[in-house]
Amino acid sequence: MIRETTLRSKLFDSMLLIVLLLIAFLCLLPLWYTLAVSLSEKSAAAAGQVWLWPIGFNFNSYKQIIGDSSFFTSFWISIQRVLIGAFITFVVTTLMAYPLSKSTRDFRLRNVFMWILVFTLLFNGGLIPWYMTVKALGLYDTIWGLVLGGGVPVFNVILIVNYFRNLPKELDEAALVDGAGPWRMLLTLYIPLAVPVLATVTLFTIVYHWNEFFHGLVLTSGQDHYPLQTLIQQFVVVIDSSNMTEDQYKRLNELSNQTLNAAKIFIAMIPVLIVYPFLQRFFIHGITLGSVKE
């Protein structure tokens, strides 16, 4: 392909680059502002003086949060929830999507199960029946209640089903000729070709389990079993003034709800910001191009 290098094309490329840089700046601005507020002093944050750089640079808000005895416990609970939940959701959604992607000739009850899934996507039994079911199964106040309470996202199943159905049918025919069974086709054909959509729904699952806080409130008995987001949402600084030292009084005086909340938000975003770049490279299309030759 011959690339045009006229003055008009160069101007267009320059304008496009400027627009993309502006969009990137607007995306990063809220994150940077949150970090700046969390590192600023109480008076500057309350007066709205913080913009692109912290005023009265300090780590008091982070020390207050991390110094909480339940912080690391809740962090570990969230890590377990993300790892176990992502694995279970990956396995269940993939095993559900594979047969549902077949035609009614191969799976006669396909349409029945598909309508059941769509129905659960549109309607649900409500919070109380859901809570009673989880408690009756003995999942209350356990990591499994947090993981299995939303372990089958129907929307993700439909995404994977549509991706599987768009794969060339000639691949199935070639695999059958070679003697491959359903399990062999799923593990060696469908999953490798579906890496982009599987990475996407896995990221959805990770973000969901990390950011979800309501299940922690409903399905746990106390703060010792809270995941991180629930702890942050319910965070209250409890201070025993009778045992406070002079340094502790000084730190308390320098804290405000605004700087503390900004620190909570930034801490909660860090794991997702770390994971996302590793999954972003899979968000591509056309991975099956060239897999079938004329």
C-alpha cells in the first residue's frame, strides 16, 4: 500500500494526533485529580484549591487507611474473591456458551435454554429470595457466597455464544473429519480462537468482583469479613481520644473526608489499573482471519 505524504495528509495526521492526545488527557485527568486531592492538606482540599498538583504534600490519608487493622484482611478477601470468581465464571460461562452456540440440529433444546437465560436477564426473583437462597445453601459469611452470588453473568454468556457462532463452520467440519470430539474441539479449537472475547469477559468479571460492595454488606456478618470495597464504603475512623498522642492529634487535624475519600478511591483503582494493560492486547478483531482457506 502506498501511503500519501502530501501536506493535506500530514495536517490531517497532526490534527488526529492532537485530538487523540486530548482525549487521553481527559481520560487521565480525573485519576490524576483524585491522586492530587488525596495527597493534599485538609484546608486546601476543602477550599477547592487543588487542581493538577497536591498542595501541602502528605501521605496522612493513606497512613490512616492502611493503618486500619482490617484493611489488609479486606484486601486479601477481595483478592481471593477476584481470583476464585474469575476462574469459576470463566469455566461456567464457557461451558454454557459452547453448546448454546450450536444449531438446533446438534442441540435440540438450545432455544429452550436460550430463552431461559434471556428471561433471567430481564427478570429476577428479587433481593430477599436471592438472600434466602444463599443463606439456605450455607454460603452466608463465606467467600463462596461472594463468589457464587453473581457467578453466572448471563450477558457474558450471550457475548461468548455470539462469538462462537461467528466462527467458520468449516472448522467444525474439519475437526470432525479428523475425529475430534466436543471436548477436544472446545479445548483446542474454540477457546484458542475466542481469546479476545474470553479476555474481555474475564476483565468484566474482575472489575465486577473488585468493585462490587453490596454483597459484602448483605452476605457477611461483620467488618472482619468485608471485602475491600465494602470496607471502603463503610469506612469510619473510630478514634479513642483518651489514648491519643500528640502526633496522632496532629494527623487527625490534617485529615478531611475529601482527602480520605480520594485516597480510598485511588487505592481501589490500583489493582484494575495493573491488570487492564495485560488484557488490553487481546481486545482485537479478526483473529480467525486466514484460519479457513478457499
